[in-house]
Amino acid sequence: MVFCVLLDPDSIRASAAAGEWGEDHLIGVLQCLVQNCLIAETESWRFSPELAEAIKGIQDQDARVKAGALLETLEKRSRFVGIIDDSAFELDTPLTDITRAQANHRDLDVIVTQGVQPEPASVEFTKIQHFHQSNFAQNRQRKACGLNLESDKLLAPEFFSEHFAKLHLADTEFHVIDYAIGEKGFGPNFHDNLPYWISYLKLRGRASRFVIHTIQPRQQGTIRSIETRLERLVQGTQITTKVEAHQDLPHERFLVTTQFCFDIGRGIDLFEPATGSNRDIRLGLSQRSFPYCS
């Protein structure tokens, strides 16, 4: 459900040079990226300042302000991820050249650039004026609308890889909001699902924070039993865990990260304990915000 995009600043300049229709098109592209995309950056942070400078070149004030606000939203939501090793490039290397050199970057879903696609290229290239016609745009929109996943389609590792793998690119916290884990006294399904979640976090290979938010349980000792289970699962890793009890939570269940909020239907209980395959799940992006997750 999350994608990673490399946006060449020259694409913004090309949109600005095209006049009103180009500026309007640019705003539409940026709105798509805000919805469910991470934006690739170099390790030395070369792209984001150039993107901001390119937006300043938009002649129409309203378009310039709107495009600038969308770029600011991406920055505030920590969407830029420094995944491009630019140590071999000189400081004055054009960003378009750095962009073309990423044609086989394993973590990119699309490269938006006015430059010519090199061969071979495993990453899709698109000019910004053709963005909405790209295979990437269609796939992004389909998954942004939400997914209904029938039971027994994916094993837990495949599920996380297909839908949430790109979250590994960002420095982030993971908050699961699930009232039922407290209400039902930490039943077997929740107990046996936690290893799947922790295994997913272990794939990051770096520090992570995993927090479960649930309602204040009626059954004494429930919170401690969850904490004990988590402590054993993360022993010897860089993962820290916490369980927070609240007096009230929404009936819907969510996965909240620094960058995104997802409606995850069943909450913690996504997989059949006996087989590790997915239960029937409704996944979708959400605009909900939770102050205790910040």
C-alpha cells in the first residue's frame, strides 16, 4: 500500500514551463504522492532543497503556494527517505544524472524524470506529463482505494512484504490501536499473532518501537501478560515495546506509523495461528489522527 518514488526536480520545472495546465497537473501528481508515497532522497540530502527551489519558479502564485504546501506536507510527515548512495557523485553532478543512475534501485517503484530511461532498467521511468498513464500510477491508485483480502491468500511474511515492506525505508514507530486485545483478555489468537508482527519488525535490522494501544482490560494481569510475551519476542533485538491502556478507543482498528495511518480491520489478529495465513482482511488508508501516537 506504500510506494517509494524518485522525483527529479527537472520534472517540476517542466511542469512550470508548460503554463497553467502544467502547474495544475503538477499539483495533481503531488497530491497522489502525499496519499501513500515515500520520496527518495540522497544520503547527503540533495533533492528536497532542489524540489523546493523548483517550486519557487512557478509563476502563478496560487499554484506555487499549493505546490509548496504539498511539498511541506511531505516533509512534515517524514516522507523523505535517504536511500540513495550519492557518495560516488561530485557535488556539482546534475540531479538528473543521479536520477538516471538509480534505474535498478531495488527500493524504488517509479522514477519521475524528463531524462531518457537507460537500459537496462528494472524501475519504471515516466515523464511527469505522462505520470497518470504510467503503470505505477494505476497500481498506486488501486491500492490507495483499499483492499479486501480473502482468507488464506498470503502467509504472514508475504502479507507484510506485499503491503507494508516500504515502511522499512523510514525511521518510524509502529502503533497498533486494537481495543479487542484488552477487552478479550489477551486470548490465544492475539498471543499467537504477536510473533508475526515482531518478525516483520526484525526485518528492518535496526531500532524500532512497537506500541499496542488497547482499552483498560477487565481481566487483571492482561496488560502484564502482553508485555511479557512481547519482551520475550524482542529479546536480543533493537526493538522496544510498550502496551498502553486507555479508557476508550475507536471500534475500528489501526496501524499508525510516523508517516501513515492504516485501517487494518482485525487489528493484531490478522493471521490464523495454526497456519500463519491471512484471515479475511479489509485494508485501507485512513485520515484518522491519534494524539497518543505522536
